[in-house]
Amino acid sequence: DGGITQSPKYLFRKEGQNVTLSCEQNLNHDAMYWYRQDPGQGLRLIYYSQIVNDFQKGDIAEGYSVSREKKESFPLTVTSAQKNPTAFYLCASSIVRQGWNGYTFGSGTRLTVV
Amino acid sequence: RKEVEQDPGPFNVPEGATVAFNCTYSNSASQSFFWYRQDCRKEPKLLMSVYSSGNEDGRFTAQLNRASQYISLLIRDSKLSDSATYLCVVNPHTNAGKSTFGDGTTLTVKP
């Protein structure tokens, strides 16, 4: 079955560390996205990419970096510059054409700073 | 004012009740609209797209009112399994890209 896979499910980061969250999809979707969700809040866009080797900042890109070297993969690095990284991180993908039908989400990564 | 606003609830209803949620948006040029369901500590899952003509899927009906800039979700004959947070999503394009999510409305259906 096609889908979108995020790993790890839980991640603990020490102060000052960079960590990388993995996101892989086999849906042949052109676009991929990273969202952050804090308790009781909606999703906020960190970065998105609509084609390989190109990506755009979302609303809260500071302290994060991404790459899109392959269509299937869109890893997110949470750098030490991100001051409050504890959150639920969701990766999503979608087609990019008229009549698109929303996003498919991965099961998420819970990041905690210890 | 937020771009997309939802009543956070919680909505507590008995089984079998009909419940409706509204979601207002500020960008009049918005083109794509969706309702997602999110269970506790899980990822959001697409419930239904929202069209100007309205659409229905079983007990769920979604409507779009462009003049007043809101979308609605109606759930009939509520089930215990409908308990979740419902997120509305608004997008300025017809072909994907950056969307704005509401903060969600929490529904609890009780026996």
C-alpha cells in the first residue's frame, strides 16, 4: 500500500543538538510539507516543496532546515537555533494539479527537548 | 484576527444527536476547502472536501458559503466513534500548496 512514513515516532533532543526527522512517501506525490502542532493548536507550516531541489519557507521556518534531493524524501532538521522545539511534527504530501484532494499525512514524530 | 477561525468547543453531545461546526476564513480569494478529523495524538485524516454545491458522505454534510466566508460540517446521528477534533483547512489555490489550518473543534459524543 502506498503511504507516507515518518521516523522516529518519538525523539528526544538535548539542548544545543541538531536532530533530523525522516519523511518518505511512495505515493508519487510531487509536493511535500512539514507542519508543527503544539497542544490545543492547529498545524503551522514550517517548509514545503513542490519539486525536487526546490523548497519554500512556511510561516515558522526559523530554526529549521530541509532538503529535497529525491521526490520521495523530505527530511527536516531541527537546529539548535530553534528555541522551543518540543512539539508534534507532521509530514504531508499531495499532488499538485487542478482538483487536488488535500494532504496525506504521516503518523508524526513527537520531539521532546530534555 | 486569525485567517481561519473555529469554535474550539468542546461540543459534548449524546449519541444520536445532530451537531454542526462552522469555520470562518478571512481570505476571500480562497479556493480549496477541506475538513480533517484528528484523533488524540494521531495525524489528521481527510474527512471530506467542501464544494460550493455542498457535498454529503453518509452522515456527514459539508457546505461552503462564499458570500459569508465560512464552511460548515454537519454530523447526523452521532456515534461514539465520531469523538475527535475536527480541523478545517483553507487554501488559496486549486492545485495544492500552502494551506491555513484552523485550531480545531473538539467533539465528544457520550452514551
